[in-house]
Amino acid sequence: VSAFGATAMNLRHDLESFLYAEVEDIDLERLNTDYETLEARGRALLAADGVDGGGMMISRTAQMRYQGQTFEVECEIPSGRIEACHLPVIAQMFHAAHTKDFGVHSEDFPIVFVALGVTAIGKFSDPPIFQMDGTGESRGNGAAASTRPVYFGGHWIDTPVFTASELAADTHIPGPSIVEYADACAVLPPDCTGKSDGMGNLHIAIGN
């Protein structure tokens, strides 16, 4: 799973610059220039990675806090040019983020920017999904590879045993059953059912 994720995930660059100022008194020209600079750097990095313009996604954040606090809250910042009319909206977004993280917010303290952030993501087409090649022929009529007695609820029960690599997608497995893998086995008690998918996963529904 980790190796597949490493090859399938999008590229990402996180960029940040320091800017300490109260939201109400922020220099809008510098604020916009700093974000534009970060975004340009992010696009340049993605371009160097081989991502074309259509595959780039740029988002903004800011590390913000109430004046006097010693910790920051990350807050989403709208894209595009920021004008004075947007500052109250940003303040309310900070209040909401602070409430989400800590359960409270305050209207009594000035809000300050501490740092500006830009995330530049390069999207790639989805990789092909590995599909199991199990035919499921022996399971077409509910037959199992073998049976053996298994101890459930104080009794020995003759239990069907399935070979995981031979299960076709959408094979339904009633409990009790055993599904054997190369390095493990899955046990489905009598009140459970299972269903295989095309990637070799076994989805187990637990009964009452």
C-alpha cells in the first residue's frame, strides 16, 4: 500500500513566508505581493517537475493567532486579489478555525497574521488499478476449496475453506468460513459474511 501510494500520489510543494501584522492594519499591497510570489514559486517548481499548467492546483493558507497567543491556527485564505472588503471574511474564517481546534473564539483580541502559506499540487492521471485474475470458477456455485472442523461458540463446525488468490471479484462468502492467504488467514464467524473485490480485499460484514 505504501509503495503504491508513493507512485500514485500527486506532487506537492508547501511554501511559506513570514509576515507579522494585524488583520485590520495589514498592508494589502504586501499581502498580495507575497502570495503572488509564493504562487509563482510553486508553479515554477511544478513546471520543473514536468507538470503542465492544467495539472496545477494552488491553494493559500495563513498561520494566524490572537495577539498575545504563543501558538498559531492554520486558516484557509481565498484565492485572487485580496481587498479591504475581504478582511472581515478572513477574520471570521479564523474565528471558525479557532473554534474548530479549541472549542472557543474571542472577539476581544486583535487577530494577527504570522506567516503566509501556499500549497502547489501537481495532479497526474490516475494509475491503472491492479485487478486480481481469480476466475472464481470453483466458487460459482458456492463451493469451497475444502472444509475442516473449526471451533465456534462451543461447538466444532465443518467450515468451508477458500483460497484467497482464486476468489473472483464480487464473490460472496457466507459465515462460518475461512479464507486462506499466502501469509495469513481470515476467519468469518457464523454471524458474518464476506465479499471479495477486484483488488484482493475481503470486505467483512459483522452480524449482531
